[in-house]
Amino acid sequence: MPDVTDFFIEKFHKNLDLEHELSRYYSPRPYRNAVVRFRSCSIHDFEARREILIREAGLNPFLFRADMIPGCDLLSDSGTTTMTMEQWSAMLLGDEAYGSNAGYFELKEQVILTFGPSWGQDKSLFVGENENVFIFHQGRACENAFFTILSRELRKRKSDSKRKLSNELLPALKARIETKMGFHPGGHVASEPPFFIIPSNSHFDTTEGNIEDKNLIPVNLPCREHIEKREDFPFRGNMDLEELESLLEHERDRVPLVYLTVTNNTGGGQPVSLANIGKIREITKKYGVPFFLDACRFAENAWFIQQKEDGYRDRAIREIVHEMFGHADGFHISLKKDGLVNIGGAVLIKDDGDFTRAYPRFRGELTDYQIMTEGHPTYGGLAGRDLMGVIEGLRTVTRQEYLDIRIRQIERFGERLVKHGIPIVLPTGGNAVYIDMDRFFGDTARDEDLKAIAFTALLLIAGHRLCELGLYSFGRYDGSKEIPPDPRLNYVRAAVPRLLYEERDLFSTAEAIKLLYDNRERIPGVNVDYGRNLKLRHFKSRFSFK
Ligand code: F0G
């Protein structure tokens, strides 16, 4: 006769296996609240929100004041993380010395622990031409600095840049590059020689903006499963290897490096498999082209590899991260995502990587640029205390229990929306749920009505903030009509901040979305009152209901 406690322990264990049943929780969160913030507004303030939305914000969620949002603010998962007590207390120990503060050296050690031994440096006390960690205040500052220096380096190369694109390129790829060459948001033609192409699975909008701004040509090579919207495919963030091979085989001289965004934010927060990363490394090695990651959500990507890729189920997250980053010659990261902080970014360039070999002066020039624009390389636009928050954040982000709850929360939010009949991108990604506006409104919706903008505006009146990432954000206006992005994207994104909301909050957003979905034939189009021709226009535009 077993002890009664044995009996119950066995039952408790079994209950935990039922965790996947919708809305039943047998295990608690692996953390508890240490600080809370009461709202200064109420969900009942519908008229006040309508007033602000129409008069102040011009229906643009970016321009709507956050303190008037009583529900979930899902505008971005960037810089919106709730920090841990360990982070806050580490920040009190920040060293605010102007040069070579203590946090910088600690960060360099943490980089090795988080990203692997290949990111270490023998001369760890040496700051100068051989630096491998470049601190910036956020991701786009990294992009701006990186592509500024890169384009300077490239201009020194006298390539036969007037040569036409090779006819041997895969036709669809060639057509996409030509479209990109013919258009530049600054009003001039991006193909002015010398022209260079930066391929990626999908560049984020600021990355793309920074590349174009330096007169380089960003090209996306998303995998076929992504374009076909394959809901049963776990790694829709992958790059199309056939297109990559074609590009490097026929235009190798025009490709200074290959980029890969993990997870693929623009394409639905979708992860990239280690098999894909390994193959990209093989192909780039074959053609002698350096390989970089946009690593904003590297830990979330590693979790998907662990859960869904053959052979990784028993591997620790840290080990998977080391394997991912072992393949790269460098990366840039907005630490506002998987750095678990509210501000910060970094570029990392491997000492003995192909990039350093190809551009030996680059690192020295990057530190010069940092000094001109951000500050001494040992703090790079951040306070010493911010660095301490980053170091602690990089320790927390690879914890199994953190990633389990983080990504399962998004999965459950997605399940709830699916239960309500809302068309979302499946499988759900690591940082957000993407609502498919083409299916939401059906075939009768006209692109130029931009109904997704009206949907986000009405949702704000309900008390929740999401943002359009689709026809308006990624498309463009050619002077007479809207041109949708290619490949076509028409999403509204609900980006879930880290450690901020509970399921109850997200489910209340799901209810508001359902109400709008059930009455979708009443959602009007919008007029664009301002900003249609601006670069990155979605941040500043103003609209009114038709
Ligand atoms: N790369 C990716 C993949 C991103 O998602 C972002 C930002 C950046 C670069 C730029 O970093 O914001 O620190 O300057 N994404 C945010 C978002 C803004 O809401 O998805 P940043």
C-alpha cells in the first residue's frame, strides 16, 4: 500500500502533462510579480480614446499616448520588457566612468558565456583596432553605423559595377532585384554604380531603410514554405537556399555579405532551423562571402530549434545558441528584445571570421564612427548602469523556464484567436501573433482602402494597441496608386512584450479582436491625410475614416 503522499505526487505530476488543454493551468508561472503599476485610465473611457485617436493621433497607433491605453499595448516587444529584480539591482552597481567602465569588461565575459567561445578575445583588455564588441544605443544605430562603414569600404572597390545583372540568375530573383534597383525611397535610383546587394531571409524595416539609405540594395529570400503559408512547417523563417546559391554563383562580387534575421520578425516572427543556418554557412563559405545574423530574438529562435528540430530536444538552450553563433562571422543585435532591456544594441565581429579577413580596416573604422556618434566604445551611447542590465538580461534570456513561458504564452494567445475564427499566421512565432488581413477582410477588400489601419484604430478605441505591418508599412505609393510589398505581406501584428502581461490581459485583447471580426463588414477604409510618400511612412502618417 503506497503512502498517500506518493499517490498524490503521482497525480500532481500527471496533471502537469495536461497543460496543453486550453485555459487550464496546472503549473504556475516561473516568476512572481515584484512591482506592479496601476493604470491611470479605465477600459470604460471609450469616448476619450476616440477623441485622442482622431484629433491627436490621426488614427496612427504610434501617435496615440500610451498612458491612455487600459488594455494590452502590443505595439512592440522592443524595449518594453519588464526587467527582473536581479537586473534592477545589478543596475545600481553600474560604473559610470567615462572610459573603460567595469561593466564593459563584464559584458565581454558574458558575451562569451551567452554566444560561445568563438566570441572571446585574447586581448580582452585591449580596446582599439581589434575590438570585437561595439556598443550602440539600439539596433538601428548599429545598422546605420555598420552600413555606413560598409558602403565606404565598398566604394573603394572598383568593381565592374556598370555590368548588367547576370541572365543566369533565377528569373524570379532577378526580377525582384531589378524592382529594388529601380526604386529608392530617397527619390534616386538605387542602382547608381557601384551597386551591391545585401540578401537576407527578410530584412526588418529599419535594416532595409538603412541599407537603402547607403545606396545598397536589400533583397529578401524567404523560403518557399513561407511564401506558400505552410501552416505545418515549423521553420518558416528559413532562407531560400536555391535563390541564395543562384545569387552567389552569378553575382558573387556584388554581395558583400549575407544576412539572416533570427527570428524572422517581418515574416511573422518565424524561426530559422539550424539546418538552414548550417547550409547558409556552407554556401557562403563556398563563395567566400561573410555571413551575419540580425540576432534580436536569438534565444527565442534557439527555443524553437530545441522544441521542433530533429536532434535538439535534449540540448540546452545555451548550447544551441553557441552552435547558431558558431556559424556566423558577425551579428548585430537590438538588446531591446532578447537582451531583456529597455534600451541597447551591439555589433559583434569575430576576430578570425571571414568578415574581418575581407574588411581588415572595418573594425577600426567602426570604433572611430562610434566615438563620433555614440561615445567611447566602452559605453557606446549607454549609461554604465544600462550595461549591467544587459549583462543580467543575457543571463536570464537563455533560461529554459523563461523561454517556455514566454513562447507558450504567445502560442495560447494565438490558440484563443483561432478559436474565435480569426485568421492568423500559423504556427505562431516567438514574439508576436500576426493577423492575416487578406483573410480577415476577404477578397472584396480593396488594397487602397487600407482597412487594416481602420481595424487598428477601432481596436485602440476598444483599449488595445496593435500595429499594421503590411500594405501600408511595407508597401509604397508610386504617385497614383499603392504598390503592395513583394512578396505580399498584409498583417496586423500583436507583439507581446516580455514578462509584462498575463494571459487574462491577452485574452481580453482577443475578445476585442473577435468583436471587430464579427462585425468586419462595418469596418470602413481610411484616407491618408499625411505622409503617404515618406520613408518609413507608417511611423508618422495621419489618416481619417472614409
Ligand atoms: N532588426 C529586427 C529584426 C528588429 O525587429 C528591429 C526592431 C531592429 C532590427 C531594430 O532595432 O528597434 O533597437 O532600433 N524591431 C522593433 C519591432 C522596433 O517592433 O519589431 P531597434
